[in-house]
Amino acid sequence: MRRRRRSIVDPRNPRPRLPDPARVGADDPFGPRSVSQSNMLPPLSPRLVAFAGVLAAAFLFLAFNLWQLQLSQGQRFSALAEGNRVRQEVLVPPRGIIFDRHGKQLVVNQATFEATVVPFDLPKAPVTRKQELALLDRLVSISPQEVERQVLLHRDTPFQPIVLKKNLDQPTYQALQENLPQMPGVRVVTATTRHYLDGAALSHLLGYVGKVDPQEYKDNRANGYLLDDQIGKTGLEFIDEQFLRGTDGQQVIETDAQGRIVRTLSSTDPTPGDNVYLSIDLDLQKFTMQQLQATITAQHAKLGGKLAQSGAAIVMNPQTGELYSMVSLPDYNLNKFADGITQADYTALLNDPTRPLNDRAIGELYPPGSTFKSVTGAAALQSGTANKGTNIFCPGFLQRGSTRFGCWQPSGHGSINIVTAIAQSCDVFFYTVADQMGDLVLNKFAKDFGVGRKTGVDLTGEVKGIAPDRDWKKKYFEQAFQATGDPAWNDNYWYEGNTITYGIGQSYLLVSPLQDLNWTATVANGGNYMRPQVGNRITDQSGTLVKPFAPVVDHKVGVSPEALAILREGLRAAASTGGTSGFIFATHPDIPQPSGKTGTAQFGVPDAKGNFPTHAWFVTYAPTDTPEVAVLVFVDGGGEGHEGALPAAANIMSYYFAHRDQIRSTSTTPG
């Protein structure tokens, strides 16, 4: 009998039958070993476990990033997204205007077009960015490397436009405008540039503005300056920067995806800078410049070589310190700097042997020669070395050992007192009193009259000068020897001859022309050492006074009124008949009671005959009793003072008195 095959599937109901627990055993190999549910599931594959772990980790990572984007950094990304649409930009204020003392405008802010770039809006894709910067280079001659450098410098202000080129000419402007649609991030904006109406006559006084450099940005960032701002670099543009700058405005703008302005949402207008009025009279400044230039030209033609190519002339009120005129020649064109001077032009100025960038009125040092005799005389009178009745015999020289110190008058002046010595500019008299006082006493009074220190004039570039004595020489020569190893500096002993020549404004004495004028003005006004001032007053745009003029007495010199009166008597005699400058003033009867002193100062290397080149000086004031104006003319290498400086000074003085009421007046109304 054939055994029937057991089936676990019922043909009438094709679902697996549940096993009969009573029959589960060895005779049923298909039955489960347990009725437990867990034992009924197949075991998990290791690959499946690993895959599940990876999925879980990925899910957690995505969840964390989602939390970070939405919650942790949501505010930052929201701000960035808003920055693509709404931005805040700084509006630069118009710079204040500079006028002369009467309201004659010296500076204007000219409208101009500038090519700018907004760093954030430049293409991010390297190829597109490279193409755009190459196009920009072709249009405005700004290399891609320079643009990227500027972008890097301005990385802290990515939405603020960077000026790439100022003063666009018409063809460049039109070319840029035509290509702007394909140059995201590039803009053409309207701005102003500084233009100086009398840029040559006032170059050393006004100074110029330029782009903030990294150090200036670091120093002024807290005051709201941006890396692209303009700032005063020299002269009054620098000194009065806080007034001339004004206050920034702001505008909130809406832009499209390429950074183009769609509309202005809000705006706060900038506040223009204040107006600065100088103490300078523009017409007098021009006349002074003409006289100085004429003298330089004439003396250069006479002396030749490198002599008489530069100089300075200053007109000052000795009672108040107001500078009515201050000229340094040669000068330079300020507008080259304002427009963005080329490297070639700047190099040419630096290499010019006449050094036009140097302000010779305050920034160069020279031996003053006989103009210093007022200081030597003050020291002698105040120290008791001499009095008005002291007479010293001048045989035409002073002999000390084997050295003979000659007087400019070889035949001598005979027996002479201090008043006549000043009038005749007798060297022997001042040799003698300087030798008797000694270098330390002379140095003390030289410093009291402003030698070896700055006058404090409100300009940049002033130098201190040298008031020498034995201590100064020892220290200076030791430092020079250590620095150079030159044995010429090894002899730091102070000799008697150093003191003797000190008395007539030579030796190691060095001063600026303004220092020379200021000690003469101090004698003239009775002993008040005034602080010279180029600035007169400052007003806001409505004309309201912001900073009035106020004379500043730096100090009172330690010389008695009686001694100063004796000095003034000598200076008056010098400009009178028989004095060293009397022959010129005799031809200028329009100058009331002039006083003055010539100076001829040796410098440099002697020629084959042993003659040194000389600087020409003349300093004067008037009227003697109530001085209201003081004038100094200096010509570098200009020869004798009575030839190279005196005639120009007398002409300037005549012009002053012919226009004195106009010059001394001031106006608060620009015109």
C-alpha cells in the first residue's frame, strides 16, 4: 500500500496550516521548534543593521543642521538676505570752504563723477568676476589686482561703495554708463573734488586733501572715517580737519539682485563742514609773492649757479600774531594733489633740487646773521654785560689769540655803544659782549626769544631750530660721531670762537624765517612773544561764529621794558639816515617810522678766494612807537641783505600802508 504524501497546504484553503502541537516532533521536520513569537522571526542581517545605523546618523546630522540654520544662525542669514534687498550707506558731507580774511573764496568743491564698486555685489563665480574686472580695467584703467586689493581692504564694509577712479572724463563716463547693465557691483556716482582757486600762491598754507591711508584710518576710525574718505593731509586742510569735514549723513536703499538701486527708503542729509577764514589778505599775499619772486630772479641772475633760487616772505601783526601774508618760493600746484597726483609728477616734485614741497617760512633752518643782534643785545642789557652807555672800540676786527674775527666794516666803527652798534650792525661790538657773557647766558636768552622751539603757528611742518651752547655741542657731536664714524664729529669741545660768532647770528645757530620775525615782533611790541596764527575764525554754513579769533601770548620774555626800549631805539636808527637800511627807507616816505635790521649770513663752502656764499635777510616793523605790521624777507643764497632782501621788504611795507584799512578789516560775509 502506497503511503500518501502529507501536505501542509489544504487545497481548498491554500494557507499554511498551523502545526498541531501534539504532533510536533522528530516526525515533523517542518514544524517550529518553539511556539514563541520571537523565535518565529528570522535573524537580522549584519548588513541591515549597519545600513540602519547609517540612516539614523544621517537623519540626526540633517536635523542638527536644520536646527542650526533656523534657530542658531537664523538671525544672521535673515540679515544677509535682507542686505541683498535693503542697505544702509554713508552720505559724505560737502567739505567746508576756506576764505581769506575778507571772505574771498580760496577753495571750491567741484562736482565730478566717480567710478565705484560695491564689493558684495561683484560676481561670485570666478570666471564671471574675471571677465567683469577685465572690462572695468579696459574702461577706467584699474587693474583687476587693484580692485581685489581694495575689496580686501574694505572687507569690513562690503555694502559701502569703494571709489576706484575720481574725476571721470566724458568719454569714460559714457562708456561706463553703457556697460553698467552687464557689470553688477559697479556704479557711477556724483561727488565733489577740491579745487584751489589760487593753488600756487597759497600752496604751503592751505595744504591739500587726499584719501585716508591705513594709519589714518586706524587713528580716525572711531570718529566715523571710512577707508575711502578724504582727509586733510597738510596745511590748514589738516589743522582744521575737524571743522572742515562736516558730519556724515545716511540713506537706506533698496537694491535688486545685482546691487542696482531700486529706490531710496529713507535718508538723513549730511551736515556740510564749517567755513574757515584765514588771517591772510589774498591781494597782499599775491603782491608779496610777486616781490619775493622778482628779488629771487634778480639775485639769481646776478649770483648764478645754485644761489638765490628760493626764499620766504612774511607779513605779521606784531600785536596779535595774525599773519597777513606768508609766502614760500618755489611753490607747487595744489590742484595736482587734489585731482590725484600721478607718480611721475610726484617723483618730479621730490627730485626737484629747489624742493618746492618744503615750506621755507617754517620748515627750513638757516643762520640768521645780523638779524640776531637784537637777541644778543637783549641778553647783554638784561645780564648787565652792557648798558646804553657802554662803549666798545671797533678797529675793524676782534683778535683772540691767533684768530682774527673781522667786522663787515674793515676800517672799523671806532668807539660805539649798543644803539649805534645796532644801527651800524657792528660785528665787533656783538662779538665782544657775546664773549663776555658766554654761551650759556646767550643760549638762555636765545631760547627765551623762541630759538630752538616751535613758534606754535597753526600749520604743519614747522621745525624747532637750534639754540646752541657747549652742552648741545657735546651731545650733538657725540651722537653724530656714533652714527657716522666721521672723525670730523669727534671734536665736541666748545671753543671761544663758537661763542664769539654766536653773537652775530652764526656759529651753530639755526632758525626759521618765522622765528626770526617773531623775536623782532617781540621786541617791537614790548616783550610779548605772540603765537603766530594763519587761521582767523571759523563759522558754520549759516554764518554763526564757531571759533573766533583770539590773540595768544605764548609768554613774556625776561627782558626789562627799559632794555627793550634801547633795542627799539637801535632798530629805529638802523632804518634812519646813516643806518644800514636808511638809504632804502628814504625813498619810501609813505612808511611811518620804520625800524629794521639787515642780515647777511655765511653758509656752505668758501670759493677759491675764501669767500662764503651768504643768505640775504631783512626784518622790519612800523610805526616804531605803535607797531602794527612787521615784515621779513629772506632769500636763500641771496647775497647781501641790503641787496637781496631789503628792497622787497620795503615795497611790501609800502603796499601795506597804502591798503592798511582794507588789510586790517575782516568780513563775515563771503564774497
